[in-house]
Amino acid sequence: MPGVTFLPLSSAAPTARHLLILRNMVAAPGFAEVIQRVPVGSGAAHTAEVMGAYYPKAGYCGLDVLAGSGPEACLGS
């Protein structure tokens, strides 16, 4: 499914809370959407504005919702 990456969760404890740690790498000097260009203390909205399409989004939903309504339906509000 385009725009989606599946991460395996624990099959031994499927209802347990899971922690996702995202690592940002240092980008090439000309890359404008890099996290390092976001001023310290910026909120999520400004961070998303600076990072554009590279701003990470995470969501959780069942395959039926994903297949029926697409990735945006899994992000919630």
C-alpha cells in the first residue's frame, strides 16, 4: 500500500502498549526539510510546516479501515 510502512508488534502481547523511537539522521546541507532547521521549542504545527512531506506521521488501525479508507483514516485527530 503506497505511503504506508508496516511495523510488526509483539505477537506474544498484542494488546500491550508499544513504544516507537524515531531517529532523524543528519541530512545533506541543501536539504531544506531537515529537523535541524526547526527552532527549539517549536510546536508540532511549525515543525510540520518546516519538514513538509518529511514530517513523520504515525497511526494505528485495523487492516479493514486502512484498506477501506486509506492511511489518513488511521491517523485520528
